[in-house]
Amino acid sequence: MNLARNNCFRSFVIVFRGEWYITANYDATKDALRQIVDMPNRKLDLAIRFCLQNHGRLSGRKRSQHFNFLSDDEVERIEQAVEATWGKGPSAPDTSD
């Protein structure tokens, strides 16, 4: 019984650490993007998601569909901000103890 509770608690801690890591990175990325361009939260969320889905880059198709108002410099800076926070995509933190 104790072993089951310990394993359950350990699983919860690992999931919680992962969620905290993702939330902290996401908030930092949004803050960085706000420094680059004034966009509604929905657009900021899309920019982050699209960059993460495409290895840190905003694809030409997504840019033309959703971000045609951004300059080349703004897009490049957004991509750099996402990469600075996430690398080439999200990954779970190392939770080994």
C-alpha cells in the first residue's frame, strides 16, 4: 500500500514539475513577444504554438494566413524569442532525482 502511494505521489510530482516548466516558459515567451510587437493574446498564443510546431520557425503559410501585418524583422525577433526560451521545440524537464 505504501509503495502504491509513493509511486502515485512521485508521478504527481513529475507531472507537476513538467506543468510548471511549461507554464514558466510559456509566460516568459509571451512577455518576450510583447516586447517585440503589440498583439492580442490570441495572436501571441498562435505565434508561439506555430513556432513550436515548426521547430522554432513561423512557416510562410502560417505567416501569410495569420501574421501578414508583421515585418520580416518582427518575425525574425519572434522566432529568436521562442528559440531562446524553448530551443527548437518544447521538451520535458529532467525529473530524475
